[in-house]
Amino acid sequence: MAQQEQAPHHPAPPVHPVDEKPAVKRLVPAALQHIAAMYAGVVTPPLIIGQAVGLDIAGRTRLIAASLLIAGLATLLQTLGIRKFVGNRLPFVNAASSAGITPMLAIAETTAKGHQLPAIYGAVMCAGVFCLAIGPFFGKLLRFFPPLVTGIVITLIGVTLMPVPVGWAQGGDKQAADFGSMKNLALAGFTLLVVLLIQRFTKGFVKQIALLIGLVVGTIAAIPFGMASFEGLRSAPIAALPTPFSFGPPEFQPAAILSLCIVMLVLMTESSAGMLALGEICERKTTGATITRGLRTDGIATLLGPVFGGLPTSAFAQNVGVVSLTRVRSRYVVALAGAVLLVLGAFPVLGAVVSLVPMPVLGGAGIVLFGSIAVSGIRTLSEAGLDDSSNIILVAVSLGAGIIPLAAPTFYSGFPAWAQTVLGSGISAGALVAVTLNLFFHHLGTRSSSRAAVLSAVSPGSGTQIP
């Protein structure tokens, strides 16, 4: 009897690290590390705005719960996606951005009491529509962001955010009597030392969750010195689902809408930069379509968030740092973090457990996080042809423009309000200068080989990638 011919065996194609589904024992701690890195940033905008408009503790709790809930939904939508419509399908965290705090405070100061949050929410919803309308054009502009430009932007993300963990290391609250005290600095330094020791003397998964271990050890060390407060845990309600328009229906004021739309441009620039950074870190092509889907997610979250009390939504750079530092690139890790945010938003008492981490502990770990973002940018720049004198000038001027708001916060005080909003962010200012100088040196009036090299590095549909 003739033997039956067996069908050839074709091995399954390898799974890209971004699409890998880690085992639960790796998935959960890695997701918790993302939560620990971002929690303070998520609750800061609603906490500041809530205090500015005079909300009581219960009102601020509802505002924070809404922020966590919207962050969870946006992060799930971003990481898992819906067909080819929304979601960049990268390990990308979306949450309420601190960039909108200043203009929202200005709206609160110029609006009658009782109408402050409705005016803010009306402007935020219009900013979401604005993002949805112009988001596709950002994806088509990807060819103007070669590695030379993205390296500058990524570096500036890390550098300009460094004051955040420095402030946390000092205690977080500048009005507190112990702000900058030796005990705060010692706790931040201890946490940083723990992270460094784990990085130096451990291997494998333990090394990957060095930040999480540092946060836990730092918090435990703070308890005997009374530096870990349990007040938030005792006063938080067990469940507090946000209800639609609990702070009043939205009101639409032209000046407020204009200011938030300008902020949205800044957020879109930063979000696009974050996607490009993750494309480099994860070695997955960041195409124009990827950025369009990601910005569409930002727009949807910003438009619908105010229904439940949410604020303008954008990328969280600190979580880009987590991915860069740990090299855990699975989007399902961040998706689980988004699901945890949903639970924290629905049950504030659980969210209060995360908030037990003292600010100095967050500061010690944050220095590593934000520094690692800058290192990613420097690595990208090192591969972008810095032996060319025009590229050296481009990088030097762009970095200088990005550091101006950090070195001299009042530098643009004489400029119009809209210009202060755009140029006051070192990330957006540096990005604008880098894109403009890249056009000047490599696009306008030249067909040199250097221009061809720049365009071949990033072309529409090809994205950027680390070899």
C-alpha cells in the first residue's frame, strides 16, 4: 500500500514582541509597574482643577475617579484597537494630560462660580472634535519627522519632564513645610539606590520589574518614619461610578474653546512624538496610519471624557520610559494596566492603595524613567548622521529652543497667550523648530543626497525603526 503523502509542516511565524501575550506571572507585575509609574500623573490634573473650582473632598474624589475611568477606556482602546479605525496597537498609555492645566485654570478664573467646570468641559469637547478633524493630516506629515527630528523630540520629552520627578523627590507639595527636606531627599535617594542595585545584581524578570520593586521597598521604608499616609485609604468611598454630566451640562464659550484647541495641537504633537518613540523602542514601524488611528483615539477620549468628568487626553511619556527601561514591549501588558485603571476608577478605595506610594519614592523611580526616555532620543540621534555640520546646527538650535521654557519659564511672558501656550512647552517648541529647520536644510530648494537620505529614513507608510 502506498504511503499517504504528508502535507509539509510550516512553522508558525514568530510573534512580534508588541503582540506577545506574556504568562500571568510576568503580565501582572509588569502591568502594575505601569500603574505605579502613571498614577500620580493621572490624578494630578483633576486634583488641581477640582481644588481651583472649589470642589469638596467628595467632588474631587468623583473627578479623580472619572479621570481614572477615562484613562482606562482610552488605554484599552489604544492598545487593542477596533479594526483599522482607532487604536495604534502599541504599548501606549492614554490619560488626562497636565499640559491643559494652565489654560483650564485660566478658564476657571474668568468664569462665574458654578459655571467653571461646565465651561471647561464644553471647551474640552470642542477640542476633541478639533482633534478628530485634523488628526488624519498629522499621519500624512510623518515624512517630515525623520530620525533626526524624532531623536530631538524624544530627547526633549525626557529632559523637559525631569522637573516632575525632581519635584516629587522633594515631596511634591511646594507649600508643605518639609518640601525639599533631607528626609524626602533621602527616601528618594534610597528608592533610586534600590532600583540601581536590582539592575546591577539581578537577571531576567526580576531585573525587568526593578522599578516596581523599588517602589514597594521605598514605600515600606517610609512607613516607620510616618512618610506614608493612610488617610486617603480611610476616607475613600468603596464605589463611586461617575454619572453623566454630574457637574452640570457643558457650556460653550468661544475664548475657552480657542485656548483648549491650541492646547490640543500641543497634545497631538506630544502624542505623535510618543508614538514615534515607541516605534523606535519596540522596533515596529510607526506609519502615518498608525499615528492617525492613535490621534483618533485621543480625539474620541477627549470628546466623550467630559460626559463623565474627564479632561483632555493624550500620551503619557513616563510609560514610554517604562517600556524603554524594562524592554517589556507587549501591548497586552499595557492593556491590562488600562483594565486596572477602569477598576480603580469604579472603586476609589482600591485606587487609594496605589496612592499610598509617597511622592519622594515616586521621585526616586521617576528620575530613572524620564532619564531613560532621553537616552532613547540620544540613541536615535546617534544614528541620524551627526557628522554633517547642518545636522549638528539643526540639533543644537532645536534642543536650545526646547530647553528655553525649562531654563527660563517667563521667557515668553510678553508673547500673545496662544504663543505662550505653544512655545511654553519645551516639547512642542523644540519639535516645531526641528521640523522647520529640517525643511530648510533638507527639503526646500535642494535635491542633494543628504535630502534623499533623510527622506529614505522615514517615508509615508514606512515608519521609523531601530535596526
